Amino acid sequence: MAHMANLAFDASTWEIYGSLLNGGTLICIDAMTVLDPEALLRAFGRHDVRTALITPTLFRQYTLECPALISTLEMLCVGGEALHPRDWESAEHLLTGKLINCYGPTENACISTTFLLTKEERCVNGVPIGRAISNSGAYVMDSRMRLVPLGVIGELVVTGDGLARGYTDPEQNTDRFVSIVVAGQAVKAYRTGDCVRYRPTDGQLETFGRIDGQVKIRGQRIELGEIEHVLRSHESVSDAVAVLQHHDGGEVQLAGFITVDEAAATRPLHSLTSKPLRQQFLQKVQQQLHDKLQAQLPLYMIPQFITVLDVMPINQNGKVDRRVLEQQSQTQTTRREPLQQPISDAERTMQKLWARVLNIEPESIGLDDSFFRLGGDSIAAMKLVGKAREVGLQLAVADVFRQPKLVDLSSSGSYTSYTAEEIPAFSLLGNDIGAAKIREEVAIGCNIDMSLVEDIYPCSPLQEGLISLTSKRAGDYIMQSVLELRDDIDADTLRAAWEHVARSTAILRTRIVHHSKLGLLQAVVAEEIRWEEGEELDEYLVKDKSVSMGLGDSLTRYAIIKGGREGKRWLVWTIHHTLYDGWSIPRIMDAVTETYNGAALEKPPNYHAFIKYLGQLDHDATTAYWQTALADCEAPPFPPLPLAVQQPTADTTLELQCPALPKIPSDITKSTLIRAAWAIVSRHHIGSEDVVFGATVTGRNAPVAGIEAMIGPTIATVPVRICVHRDQTVSAFLAGIQRQATEMIPYEQTGLQRISKVTAGARHACSFQTLLVVQPASEEIKKDGDLGEWRSRSDLQDFTTYGLVIQCTLARTAMSITASFDRRIIKNWLVQSLLNQLSFVMRQLARADSQVKVADIDTLTPEDKGKIWAWNRETPAAMERCIHDLFAEQAGARPDAPAICAWDGEMTYGELDELSAKLAGHLVEIGVKPDDIVPLCFEKSLWTIVAMLAVLKAGGAFLLLDPCLPRKRLQLMCNRVASTLALSSHDCVPVIQSLIETGSAIRTVIPITRATILQIPQHASSTTTVRPTDTAYVIFTSGSTGAPKGCRIEHRSACSAILGHGCRVGMHANTRTLQFGSYAFAGSLVEILLTLAHGGCVCVPSEDERIGGLAPAISRMRVNWAFLTSTVLDLLRPEAVPSLTTLCVGGEPIQISQVAEWAGQVHLRQTYGSSEMSGIISSERLTSSSMTRDVGKAGTGIYWIVDPSDHHRLVPIGAIGEL
């Protein structure tokens, strides 16, 4: 073991004790030799060094300077810094031994986790640090020391025997040495401060910089590791470091330092820059590097300067010396091209507005910059419009989307006197009815004095819909929020703050009533809050939930609950969704907090201004828009609503935490990206390119003064129709969806009830069952506040009557995708899969370049792919047997057992074997040989089965002909197989003769009866050798997709199906099978061949019984196993066929009513198969609760479900595809 680490570096303890405590030899190497790769190589050779621990910086330099040094070691451990994937890739071919990436803090005895690098490893997100070593633990946790989900970034917390007792200064222990719960036990742990996540594919730990790597510059929080990650991802950059540099006068700037692949070996630290190298780099990658930074990071995270170094400075521990870089002068740098600054007053005003909304410096915004590329989104656009109004500039959100560049947007606005309009009370009611009469009727509806009614105006479409739904199902659309009060909060002061906010906010004093002539109206009532009290929180919540909130009722309630063993106090706020939306809630909370703290409350804009805007909409233009947008819409709803479910009830919630979406290198918003991703995912689950789902929009895009500060429900639900064209580029696809959203803004407040009345297509579109909601994290209730901790008692499912609601909550560092759904409509596993697919597709769309097409976006997640490969990892072995050999085994073992019970006679296995063998010998004599195809034309008869076995024993292959088929079809089938010999019953000879007369290749027809077989000379015998690969039979498909096709089935294929499915479908020696299927139907071969191979008896009714007396025939022949279509099954009743114990249904889907009738009476199975797959492929036992679509798993083959448009691509689990 080489001992190279500085004794002040914890790695030295690992070198010393790791070697000596395991019986190794420690080779001490001086510092100057460590810095001289050639000298180090000689030292390694001289002392036979086989193991070493070095930093990634030294690893990189040794690889460049002296590759042989890497090749000499049996085990090389790298640690102390993050190992870059490019360093691993450049050294991969040099390694002859093991390379292990080591991670660990001093506080946990140097090494906590390890990762063995193999040649198959492709480190997409950096080289993993692996898993915890023996007697240690490694956990990814959030700030409250709770485990985070797989794939979500959190803080690495380590435990184990190597943990330090603590710091020498006990006061420093509190923040770092903590207690966590592992398997129900409290365990001492150390918080490393490193950001990591479990790699979703295998659970290996990946690093993402340090939590304390976050710095602030101009008020913005920056993660230096994110910047370094982007810089290192450039193909020409070998290493990168980002630092903050503090200059005289207090100026702070962000600087980046990089080395390139051609960097020289270690140089004196005073020679940090190389002008020729810098010039070479600038010529090669300057613009590429700038574009990459701008595409992936917000503007405030882009370094002002990027300096090219020959080599990174290294401290005495072999790590990059950041302090040297922080002090390095900026004499040789690159930065983004000089910005073209605004010239006109309008441009300068717009620049300042952007800076305020995006929280960046005005000087960093140029005329050609895009609002969205600088970090803006739809919410920021709405705020921009509000700020513009404050300075008298009239601007619409749609303008920002249409003209996102500063130079263009500056010219689109106009200056007006834009102040909030004073709207007199009762002025929105119209003049048809006197305000006094309306006021009187409303007061009666509210059961209050008329003088308390301050204002009355119409309801929005959303309010009308929500109050109507609540009247149908009490308790829906009501939120209970609970605030656990801090100990120092004064309850009386808090009550006073709430009362003050309610007096200042009209919507919190609003009720909804029904007027006899005007319909639903909302009334602002001058009333004070009536506070409830209680001692048990849960008891109050149940009681409160049972109190109605309907027409005329107060739509808000407040309570202070005092109780609990620990003396806790809670404030419970109950409010109906007709009074708020996600945008309003945090503003109400902030207003209460500010009022409690003594701040003056600014009265918010009145909600009636929004109602006035709705009343002025152009209804003709609105109707025309929705007629066009939803014309001829027939997109299948997803998830489909079962007949048994009249009204969905969301009773389950699933959540997926995932990293934030990468910055989109275009003007596309994240909301657009999410809509596009869901459309692509939905396409696979409905099997249609025409996709419709619902979307909740903020409504804050409306041109109403102060709408961004207004409290009240401006949200709206709209049907979104997207055509997913596979050949369209992703950029065009996204642009079209964003354009659609922009064009929809003037019409988004129409309301679903009104939209559905426009056309039949619109009515269909409004019946969607998936609602998509996108909101920034700022719209959620803040969990921790000055007053205490909030927790909502009403999750997403309380606010929906849809089968599935997906809510995407966006934040800068993470994204939460929550699904609320009805388990009767869609299963948990499918919802979880949908969330994974949505996240997977979103990230592909965000990273797609201009040439990527929609067809290139993969919806099959790694998780789904892993499951599919696990299911299909083993291909069932083929049965290398012949069909007649399976029969011979049964005949030899049970010669006296019944083989056939037919209307025209019976046979034992011994008789059937003897007669078929005799006929086979004759066929061989007249020239039948392997793979010759012999048509068999019989009515329902035992002699059909005799002929089948005879042809097989002779080595030929049979083709069953149903004499009831049209002559042209029979002629086509015989001509396709070019047969010269046919076997027939006596009655069907004329059928074959007619084929011969019309040009068939058949030249000889042999009628088969007992007499003709017995006349065959005794010396005739079959001596043909039949192989499993020879053709056993030919069966023609139905021709539903064109001309019928003849399928050649080999013996081994048929035997694999026979033996693979027999036991599964209940075949055994006592089986008595109904031979019902037409000879043109593959089911007839299932009935005959499966039965005989398992020693059962084939029961053959006459044609007359088959058509008009099936139930009596089943009873007479004691049939206990049948294979029928659902159409035929409708003709039978369980009580009429008491002998039947096993019923297989196939050929067409079984009906729900049939499952209900038969599942409790017989062993009921639904089968699936095709002629091309030897009949049955799979089957599934059905019970009364089974899904009628279930056909089970593949029995003798493998199921692959592929995209019908691309058979080389698997579809996700749960999606519709081609089998």
C-alpha cells in the first residue's frame, strides 16, 4: 500500500491502518515524488506497490502524464473530490486492476461508501459513490431528517461504527451529529452536507454538490455545483470550478475556471494561465460554452468570467485549492457578447419591469433577450402585466407569449391611464329588475336583514359549477385548513387580525343564492366572523365537515381549538372553493400574518371587477372559437369510465417527487411542456393521436386591473385538445401547444357547461376524465409561518369529480407530481406508472434539440422496461415432439379409455390408434410424404378425427375444410396448398368433385368410412419418419384484414401449445370435450388435439344438434369441458348444462353479464389466441369481480406490446399497443 497522503488529510489514516491492520506493507512516499509521476512510477516498481489512494485531480494528471502509473496497480482508490466521468472514460483502457470511487467525511472514519467502476458503467450524472461499506449506513434525507423517495435529491446522512464521537467543541455537534430513526430505532448519525440521490435504476448513490455550496449573489441563491456540472459537460472541458470573487468596493462576481483536455501536467502554482492555450480554447468552444450555460441555467447563474487554466491549483491534500482561484485576477477571461442596451424610453421601461419581475439586474438584459429564456414563465408573465399597469403601460399576457423579445414587446404596449375602475354596488345586475327587489329576495335566501347585503353580482361559470356539485354531494369542494399555533401567539390578537382581513376582503364575506329570475347570484354580506370553539381537534373536524355549505349559507367558518395533552392550540379555517383558488390562499394567509404583526393592510382589488370583465366577453366570438377548436372531436376519454361508476370519487392520492425540470432552451414555458408530455403519454393509453384532457388555468391572464393581487376564484377549467403527430418535430409540437394556450386566453372563462352546448364534438370533449393542474410552489399554503405550522385537511381528491387529477407543483430545485384518482376507475399501479412516464417524457422534451421528432420521444420508462424484461427473461423451450406421438402415449397407457363419443359412433383409444394407423399406411403407399398437405372435407363426424391422425402418422399435414363454406373459398384454400389428394366423408365427396371440376389441383379423393379402412390390405403400414419440424397442419385465417392466409403449423409448435396450455385450461384424462367449433376455426383443433393429448374424450354432436339442440347434446354426452364464443354462450344457461364444469370463452370478448352468470357455476376462463400461434396463447381464470378484458399471461410464448406505428418500440405498461 502506498502511503502518499498528507498526514493532516484523513486519507492518511486509511492508508496506514488499512494496510497494517490487514497484514500489508506500507510504502512511505515523500511529497516531491508524489508530484512527479515518472518518479512515482519508479517508486511503485521498486517497492512492488499494488494499492494506492489518490484524489481525482492527481488521477487526471497521472493519466495524462504517465499512463503506465495507472496500469501497474491491482487496486486504485480515488477519493476526496468528485470523480469526473471523462476522467474515468480516458483511463478505462489503462486499467488492469480495480478502480474504486471512495467517498467519506473525516467524521465517519474517512470512507463511508464505495463504488467499483466496470467497463459497462456509463456515468450519465457523474460517477456514483456507490453504497455504504460494511457496518455503516447511508441515507438520503430531507431537511427534517425524513427519507426522500428514490431519485429525489436530498442530504446524505451516514451512520455506523466508524462515526466520530463528536467535535472537540461540543457546541459544534448540534447541527451535524443528530439522531435519526432507522428500522424503528433511534440511531446516531452525521449530516454530511452533501447533496445526493439514489440512482433510480439500481439505488447507487450519485452526488450533486454540497448544500453549503449554495452562495448568494445580488440576492439570488446559487448552487456552485450546478454551474460546475454544466461546464464539465462540455466535451472540451476536463475540469471546472466556480467561485465567488469579492473585489474592492464591495463588488461580487461569479467566476468560472476550466482546464481543457490538452492541459499540461503539474506546473508551479504561479503559472496559472496560458495565453496560447486560452486562444486555442476560445477559438474552439467559446460560443458553444456560452450557449450551453444559457440554455441550462438562469442568467444569474452564468459566470461573468471564464478563465482557462493550464492546470487547477492543488493544495497540500491533493484537492483543488479554491482559495487561490477566489483571489485570482481576471486578466484573461471570456464573457458573453456585449448586450445591446435599450435606446428608447419604452425599451428602458420594459427592461426595468423585466428586472423587477425576474429579480435580475437591468443591465444584464439586452434588447434581443427573451423573457422566457431569462427564466420567465406564465406566472411571471402575469406579474409583468401587473407591474406594467402600475406605470400606465397596457399589456396583455398574450402579448408576452407572442413577442417574448424585449425589443418586440417594448413596441407592443400602449400607455394609458390604467387605474382600478370604481364599480358601484348592485350595478352589475342590469336594469330589468330593481336592485331593491333583488336585494330583498337575496336577503331572504340568506336569512339575514336586507341592510346587511352590501353588493350583489352574477357568479362566474366556475362558481356556478362548484356550488351545483356541492348541492349534489355535500362536502365536496370544501377545504379545512388547520394552523397549529406557536406557543407565543395571542389568540385574541389573531382573531382580530382575521376579522380585519375579512372586513377588507369582500370575497370572504360572500354567499351564493338562487334568484327566481336571475339564477345564481353572489352577495357580499356585512357580517362579523362567528368563532367556534372546541377541545378535541379531530372531533371538531368531523363535526365541522358535516355542516352544510350550500345556497344562502356562509361559505367560511373559523374556530380556535384548545386541547391536547401538550396544551396545543389550533386555528381551523373552513372555506368553500367558490370563494378562493390556489393563487388567493397564500395572499390571505400573508394578509393575516401582516395584520397580526401590526402592518397596515392594503385593501385588495374587489372581485366584482373580474365578474364585470366576464359579463363583457364577446359570446359570438367565444362560440366560434370553441366550435373550431373542438370540431368533430371523438378522442376516447382516459381513464374510461365504467358503466357501474356514475360519479367518480377521488379516494386515493399518489405523489412523485422528482428533480426540477431543466431550463428549456427556447421560449416554451414549463406549463406547455407538461401539457405536451401528458398528451404523448395519453396517446399510448387511448390508442389515438387525438387527445383531450381538462386543464385548470389561473385566469390571471385576464385584462383586469389588479388581477394579480385580487383575492377570489379566477381559475377556470377548459378542455385541451392536442393532436399528437409522430412526424412533427418536438419544437413545432411544443410551439403549437403554446400557441393554442395563448389563443385560448380570451375564451378560457366560458365554463364547461356552456362549452359543452356548442357542438356534439364539444360535448364529447367536455366529458374528459383527466384534469391537469400546473402551479408554482408559491401558490401552496406555506407549511411554516410566523403564526405556526399549516396543514391542509383536504387533499387534492376533495376538489375533483374526475377519475384522475394530476397536479404538477413546480419549484426551482424540485417538482412534485401528485395524482388524485378513483380506484374503481384506475388502479394504483397504473397511476404510479403514469406519473413515472409523465416525468420521463417531460425531461426528454426539455432536452430535445430542433431535429428530434415526437416519434423519437420514448414513453417506456427504465422502471417499466426492467419489469417487462424480467417478465420475459425466459423463452419457453419448444417441445421437440410430434402430435401423433402424444396420442400414442395415451393409447398405449389407456387403450380401452373412450377417445371419441360422436353422434355417428364411439371409439376407444386403442380402436382410434388401430384405424388411423391402417389408413396412414395406405396413405404412405400412395405417395404421401412429410410436408404434403392433404385436405380433409367432413361434416361433424368421428371419421374427421381418424383422418387427421392418419395423415399425421403418414408424415403429411392436414387442412380441415368446412363443407359449409362458399365453394370459391374452398377452391382458394386448396389451390394455395397445391394438394393432389383429399380425404372426405361419403356425403362430402360431391364437394371435392365440384372443386376438381372448377380447376382444383386435386386429382384423387378417398371417401373415409369404417368399411373403406377395413378393406385396406393388412400389409400396409406407415414407415415414414416424421420430425418435430415437419408441418402438422395448415389452417387459414378468417381473412378479416384481406385475403385469407394459410398458416403452416409445425409439430413442435403445436405440441408446445398443447402441453403448455392443457393443464392450465383444465385438461385431464377424465375430460369430456365438446367438439363444437367449425373446422375453419382454430378452436376446433384445440378441442380435438388438446383432449387426445391428455387422454380425454372428444364429444362430437351432429350438425343439427350443434345448431338447434346444443344443451341436450351436452347433457347426453356428459360434456364437462367446452370452448365457446360469447355469442354461442348466450344460447346456454348454466342450469341446462349441469355436467359442464370447465368453460373456456374465446374468439371474441366475454360480456360482463356472462361473467356474472357463469363465474359461480363453472371454472370460467377467457382465452386468447390466433391461428398463427397454434390456437390458444394465453388464458385467465375469471371470477365475478374480474375485468372482462383480462386474457392472462402468455403460456407458451412471450408477449411483447409494441407501438402500432413502430413495431421496434415497446409501449409502457398499461398502455394500448399491438400484441
